[in-house]
Amino acid sequence: MIEGAVWLKAGREKKIRHLYPWVQRGEIARVDGSPTDGGLVRLFAHDGVLLGIAIYNSRSRFPARVLTLQDEAIDEAFFAQRLEYALHLRQRFVTDTNAYRLVFSEADGLPGLIVDRYANYLVVQVRTLGMERLKPLWLPALIETLAPEGILERSEMESRREEGLSPFTGALYGQVPEQIPIIESGLQFLVPTADGLKTGFYLDQRENRRQLARLVQPGERVLDMFCYTGAFALYAARAGASVKGVDILPEAIALARQHAEMNQLQAEWEVANAFEWLPVAAERGEGYDWIILDPPAIAKRREERESLRWALWKLVYHALPLLNPNGRMLVCSCAYQMDLSLMVDTVRLAAHDRRRALYLEDVSFQSPDHPFLMQFPESLYLKCLWLRAG
Ligand code: SAH
């Protein structure tokens, strides 16, 4: 099962012992035993001390990803144990929903594997060749631990190419319906499995939706920009607000409409491009007490940080005139490359250019079923600023 050994350069073992799971190419002194890509290797410090077992891929920017810091068998029982622990954490920390992220890759000790649970179904994403090759071990463990009715794989991300994997979508077990009904905080949603974004639903925003529902007042006007299937808008509508959701995807708006009906809530919906819609709505003189800006991650690479910054500036700059005096704004970024301080700076600049006082009242992150392991900064990606305009 173990195909070889990777020896690190002197000093590089520290970060591994401190729980950072990725080894860069330049940190490797030598590779013994010609392991195949996606195979398992033992990881050694330069002085010969065993650090753990890693997944190897010579093609990746990170040729070794740590699976365990113990010298243990990597078998079905290993995966069952990790899955049971992940499940135990969710059962303790995730409440009032039958949909949550069960496995968040490295942050749950399973590098390259995402598992989202939607009622009795699972939707998985496999991001690395190593996890793909380990499928015969983790898939039975997943079936055993969760006893789902069906498991769908939705592995369409661009980053698979670098791993030597092509996109794949298909059932891994049982049958999965095209739409899975879920209930989050008492609201009903349908999760589109075949063509939905991500694995179908933005589970990572759950706690932020709940926070919005706690803060919004009956009668307030709420704009949910980038609303996807309407989740934020519907939480606000249930709290008594008058809501409008805007998204560029007609399929998402169609589903948002259906969600409003299913939950017997009133809402207005519009298919539009945010960057065009915001300035036009300002010209029409529209005003809102709340604006939610939850744009997609338009950039994945470090070099694209400037375009992320520019897009965020533009959104806030065009949203501010739509915000009533003392209006609140929730600005989110799910782009890892846009860190919190860059976000704060960018939003400040937009407020400055509008000469509008803007108060930062709170900061929040992805929901706890997407754990942020502090030693692994890459596991923090969603940041939200809770703002109030003067
Ligand atoms: N807030 C949503 C998730 C938003 S994901 C939720 O909680 O469910 C980002 C959304 O932005 C996607 O639905 C995507 O269709 C939409 N989108 C992408 N580019 C857009 C644009 N230029 N204008 C409006 N919507 C856009």
C-alpha cells in the first residue's frame, strides 16, 4: 500500500508537526521508491524521524499532502474513524437543519475530499488524484457510516486538471433525485443536484443567514444581490421584511420563486447582472435598509487579486447610493485570495470615494461545519463584513 518515502529538507518538518498539511516541491530533499502519482508515501524529516503518511503526486504544486501524523494502516477502518469523528462534530455543532458539510477536506483530516449531506443523500467532490485512488476505501466507509440512500459525485473543479484528473459527475451509490428537499431553520429548500452551483446549496452561509434573520426588522426593505436560490432573501422575508433577490442565473431565480411559494413567503425576483443593475436601480431612486452582496469568487489565483479588489470596490461603490440612511450592508467574499484586511481596505476605499460614513459592526466567517483550522490558513475562505452606513 505504501509505495515510497518522501524526505524533507532540514527545518521543513516543523510546519508538518504543527499541523500544516501541504508540502511544496522545493521542500523535498528526495523521493525514494518511485511512488506513483496518487499513491501513499511515508514522510520523513531530514534526520530520519517519521512524520506521518502522505498522499503523493509529482504533478501537483503540493506533491505531498499529509493524511496522518501516525504510522497507521490506511484502510477502510481509518476512513470510517475520520468520518465518524466528522459526524460527531456536526451532531454537536450543527443544529436545526438536515443539510450540512460533513467533510471539509484538510480541515477534517481528509485532504481533497468534500462531502455534503442533504437529508438522506450525499454529494461529494474529489479534488486530488490521491483521494480518487483511495475511493475504494472511503466510499464503503461513507456508506457504512451514513447509510445514505444515494451518493452523487460532482467533481467539476478546474483544479483537478493540475492533479491529472478530468471532470466527473455521476452517481457513486444508489440513486439521487434531481432535486433534494431539505429543511434549514424551518425553511424548505430544493437542492439541485445535477446543475446547481457548488454541490447545490450554500451551506457555508447558514449562520450568516440566521444572523441576518435575527437583525432584520419587520417592514425593512432588503436587497439580496447574488441571491442564487434565494436563501438570504427568504430568511429576511420570514422575519417580516420586504425582499428583492437578484441573480444572473435564470435557473437560480426560477428555483428562488419556487422556494418562496413552498414557504408561503412574498418576494420579488429579478434576473440581472449586478454590475449593471445596481447603478440603474440607483437612478430609479430605489432605497434599501439592507443590502446583501454575496458575489462568487471571480478569481482563484494570487495574480488575480487586483481584479477581485476592483470587482468588490465596484459593487460597494454602486450599492452605497441604494442604502437608506443608517442602512446595513452585508458584504461577503468567498475568495481565499481576498483576505480580511484587503476586504476591509477595499470597502473603506469605496465608502471614501462615495464620501459616505461606513461603520464596521461585525465580522463573520463560514459556518462551523466548514471548520477553519488555524494552522492551515487555506481553510478560511468566506469572510463577511456587517456594515452600517451613516
Ligand atoms: N447568497 C447565495 C449564494 C451566492 S453564490 C446563497 O446564500 O445561496 C453567487 C451567485 O452569484 C450565484 O448564484 C451566481 O449565479 C451569481 N452571479 C454571478 N455573477 C453575477 C453577476 N454578475 N450578477 C448577478 N449575479 C451573479
